[in-house]
Amino acid sequence: MIRNGKLYLPPPRDGSDFKELFKRLAAAGAGRPLGKDGFPTGPWTPELLAEAISQIDSNRVGVDLRTVQLWFQENEKGIGTANIRWLARIFGCNDPVATSEWQVELSAAQSRLSAKRREWKRAASSVAPEIPDAALTATFDDKTDSPAELTRDTDAKGPRRRFSLARKSEALFSHGFPLNLPASVFAGISALGFLSFIIGIHNVKYGRADGVIKQVGFLWAANWTFVFMVFLPLFLAFVSGAVTSWKHEERPKLVGDDSPNEGNHAWEDIIDASSYSFWSVFLICLLFAGLFQWIGVCLIPLIKGGGNYATDWGSIAIVRPEIVSVPVAIVFTGLAYLYMGLCFYLFFAGLILLYTVVDDRWKISESSKNQPEMGFERDLKEASFKVMRWVFRCTLLGILIATVMKLQSSYLVSNGNNIVGWLVSDVSSALYQRADMSNRFSYRMPTHYSSLLIAISTCFVFLYGAVRLGVGSQFRVPLWKMSAVVVLLVAGYLLIDAFAGFSILLGVGVLCAIYGLIDPEFGRRRASEIGNDQSVS
């Protein structure tokens, strides 16, 4: 039969499940256009079918090729509710009546396949543990891989999935209670703080060669206390909120996917595509930021003595061995740098996830350009600004982390007795025009470099989000305010210790950042609410 210039096959209604029915229709080329000679052009392939579904006008985001490939494979994977609609359009040749009939037939076939799955599960549950793996590989639910993949990933204990660092990292942010990850980071630094009390380096002073008495206690190190107790937990909490909100609320609303499993599979495919980035960041943070930096900055100086690094809590055993012994200092610094490496991995993993959310939102917008709908366009713009609010907050916290790291590093080479007194002295020197009596030592400062990497990476994600998503005229003013605060904060970071009074500029930037964390829209919502009230009256 021919309908709308395509090969039409009526629903067989023979009780076949989805895999059996789909196999016959794909081989026959049901729904494919006829050739110039009036004969069918051949069977469906995964690429042709995925392209045909993506070209349906009302389908905003198309369908993943991997999903279509699963339909063709010899497995027990079914089809989601949303994709039943599009496949019915293909097999129904865009005829409303035929499409409706095929939608009913495909839904019934999928139900029969689900019933078979339940039967297999019950059969497998009654199999003794020593029965071979064949029964085990046939047992799975909608969230597991195909039998072929399960067979490949099965060990003596049964089916298992291959380890995926990208998915595990994403799960840390999007699964479970939102405060689990921030609380873990806070607990880690709290434990290190208690250890510093026990070994006696929480509050330590030493006399430098030029006579300046420096406070270098662990709890006085702002790049450890403020970063890991305040800024990083807040950053992780905001990233968790952004990923969870996008994955479970905003994305399903824009994509219009009626099947949560299909939507989760699509998001997991996106996360899998960034696996290389997660592994690269993990190795760099653990090896270079953690292990190699500890060896160069702490281990070698503690063993051999000296080193061209400013004395801090990690190397205080060199100049004041009566406070802490070298072996104890080696163990404590090793734990601290291992903790730091893992925390910095979480930080950069959060940036990768924020970038992924922005990129996913932009791709959804690009795929829907040819199907403008008023309601959808409004939801798209609102989702864009919600994403940018999360990105803006995380950007502020990332720059604040870099700022505190550079502040602590600059303080160690300054003439200040402690970091608070040093900043107060800088303010007074600018206000009362006191001469800056700096007498600095020439030290290596690796923290300057690592803080710059953090600042650049954070600003890149914000810039990418602003370019990709900041196109709505109604959101232009808040976006400009966000950008101004980011520029002010970056300027304060770059100019740390560059001139007398730098802390005034830095203080203004920090105050604006704190306000931005509380109200990232800078009063936009309140203004819109006032406008709405006036229009009603």
C-alpha cells in the first residue's frame, strides 16, 4: 500500500512484541519514500531512521542515534513513550488515522515486551546461584545495558557496569541529598583543623631573618580555612543545584520527553561524551596539584632543609623543630595535599558540569529554531536565565577562591604580622598616604599560578554561558550587571599587592560578590513584580 508517496504497511495485530514487530517493519522499509520507479527504496538503517525522526516538524530535539541503534540490536531494549509517537508518524506515513493506529499498535507491542521482561526476571530469580551466567545476563531493567553489554561486563558475582568517572562525578552532584558533597568537604577540613590542634601548628609564629614576626598557623591560612570551609562548599552546593535543576526540571520541560528513562539516557550520553575531560582533570589535580606539589613544596624541603619557598605551617618544622617534628609534618602535609587534590578535582568537575549544562541548553535552542512556539520560546529564555544565575554564583565563588589563595601567598612574602593586620595596614597606607615600607623576599609562589588557573577556568565558563545564553533582550540588563561584578572581582584579584590600597578595590569587589550571591538578578524580579502590580492597577 502507498500513502503520501511512502510504503505503508497496516498494523498486523498478531501479538508480536516491540522487537519482533520493529524488526519486520525495518526490514520492509515501512514508511520510506518510494523510488522513482515506484518501488520501495530498501530497508531502514539506524542512521536513516534517526534522520527521518529528527526531520519531523514538531520534534524539537530529534532522537539520539544510539537510541535508534538499540532498537535494531538483538537485545531486550524497548522504546519510550515519546519515541513511540515519532515512530508511529514514520510507519503511519504522516497520515493522521494511520499514525493513530500505529501508535496504539506500538504501545501494545511495548507492553508485551515489558511483560516478557517481568517473566524473565521472575524466572531468573528462581535460578540457583550456581546456574550459569546466561540466566543472569537476561535479567535487567530499563536502566541497565543490553544483554550483549551485560555479558561483556559480567564477572563471577553477576552483572556489573564498567566504571565511568564522568557518571560517578555527575552522580556526586545530582544524586542524594544536596548537602552531602559540601558537608563532606567541610568535614575534611574540620578534621585537618583538629589534627593541627593536636600536633600544635594551628597557631604558630616565627621570626623571619629581617626581624618580622609572621603568623603562619594552619587556622590562620586563609587559603585553607576560607576556601575549604566556606567558598568551596558553597560552590559545590550551587553546582549541585544547577545540575539537579537542569536534569530533572528544566531539560524535561524543554525537550518535552514523556519518558523519564529516555531523558536520563540522553543526559547520560552527554556526560559520557565528556569522560576524557573528567579523567584529564582528575589526573592533573591528583598528580600535579596534589602529589608533585607536595613533594616539591613540603617533602623535599622538610627532608633536606631550606628551599626557596616562604615558610608556612607546612614547613615550620624546619625553623621551629621544637613545635613539630619532621616526620609528623610530612604525614600531616601529605594528608592535607591529598585532600586538596581531591577537592580541586571536585571544583573542576563542577565547572565541567556547568559547561555541559550551558552547552546542552544551547543545543536545544539550536535544534528548535525552525519550530518557533510562543510558549516554548518563553520557557527557553526563562531556563537560560535560571542557568546563568547558577553559573554567575559559581563564577563569583570560583574567583573568590582564587583571590583568597593569592592573598595568602602574597601575605607570606609581605611585612605583615598576620593577614588581617596586613590588609588593615594596606588600607591605612592608602587613606593616610603612608609610605609603603616593603622589604620583600624573593620566594617561589606556586599558589599564584594555581590561583590563576582557577580564575581563568571559572571566567571561561561564565563567558561561554554569557555568549551562548545571554541573547534575550529582557535579560540583557541583569547580565550586564553580572558581567560588571565579575570584571570588578577579577580586577581586584589581579591587582592584589600591586599598589598601596589594593585592598579597598578588593573589598568593594567582595561586597558586590556577596550581594550577587544573595540576589544574582540584582533586583530584576522585584522590579518586574512592581511593574506587574502597576499594570494591574
